[in-house]
Amino acid sequence: MEGKEIICSAYRMTGGNNFYDGMITGSTLSGKAVCRLVWAMNKAENDDYLEKALSGIPENFSGKLLEVPVGTGILTMPVYQTMPEADITCLDYSADMMGQAQEKAEHLRLKNVTFRQGDVGALPYADDTFDIVLSLNGFHAFPDKEAAYREVFRVLKPGGIFCGCFYVKGEQKRTDWFVRHIYEKTGFFTPPYETAISLKKRLEKRYETVTLGTVKSMAWFVCRKGLRWNLRHLEIEMLPLFCFFTQWA
């Protein structure tokens, strides 16, 4: 079975119950237990890294946003309810997970959110399409992380924001053990993994500004793509006009 199918099969196990949602939010008894046992976090710490990951989305945002992966939508559908003027696209490789997100969107009567099954390593969108790309708890699962980083950067507009969070190794030995022996074997996580240092260096190579921090083994980040890409496009567009005038000078 290929890596993508293994992941898809693993996330199909989340089913329609609230265990996965409770684990992600730390809002149920079982979810709090997992947060404590695996991630060494309490509810406040869990909320903290998620709040910082979402801080890249400005208040009253009305542009175009891509969320990948959307998962079950438990973290973001309530946020999108506060952004009625935004144009939001939610993409996930797992149809099962995305189906749960769609149910939440329908329950909240969200009219500005569309869903599409797809691969983050080959995003079906043109260059410079989105003002924000949001990725919560996704990169530690992606089988081709290099392609994912490249594609996110490609579809993001110059001056746009890439924000989110995911697991990084080397911060908590207990968490690293669970990831290696449990999460990898069940297909939820896929190596290799970033460290906080390697992630910062990677993001700084692509983005003009990078704000990054960790809460236990979770790294959160807010990055801005440089405007120089716009200038480069302008140079290309102006080249024929420049050649015309120099010809007659």
C-alpha cells in the first residue's frame, strides 16, 4: 500500500464519533487524557499553540484562504463562521475526514466554504491564488513533505501568509516515543520529521518574515511571502514594452 493510501486508511478509523475531535481540541475526558499522556500538555497549552497558529488570519479577513488538510473541520469551521466575507477552500486527501468537515459546515450554514479532495503535493490551483494558506496538524502526516512545502509557497500570493502548526521531534522524549512506536505504525504520522531548528531554517529560506514557537512538541508558525515576487512578475510583464521603446530610441 502506498504512503498516501496508508494515511487515508488510518484517518478513516476516526469514524463519526467525537474521539478524534476531542483529542485534537483536548475538550473531552479521553482527549485530555491523550494530551497529557502523549503530548504532556494540559488544555491551556493545547489552546495556546492552536491560537498562535491561527493568529496569522487577520480579524475580519475577506480574502482567499486555502486550508490543507481540513481534517474533520473541528478547529476551523467555527472560525470560518466569523469570516462571512472570506472565500475559503478546504482540501484534504481523506474523503472520510473531509466529509465530517462538510457536515460541520452545513450545520453552521457556512455559504463561503467549498471542499475539494486533493493532494497537497500537487495542488490543483494556479500560482499566486491565495492570500492565506493554513495548515493545522498536517505536515507530520504528509508523505512528500518537500512537495508540500513547494506547492504551498507556489499557490500563495506575494505578501500572503502561511500559518499553522505540526509536530516536531526532539522536544519531548515521551512524545517522540509515541510517534515512533504508535502513530507511525498506525499510519497517522509519516517520517521524516522537522526539529524546531530545522523548520525555522527551512521557512526562512522561502519566506520574508517568519515567526515560530513551540508548545511542547508542537511547533506553530506565521510566515509572510516576500513582495519581491510581485516585482519580478512586473519586470517580466514590462520587458516587451521596454524593448519596444529601446528599439525606437
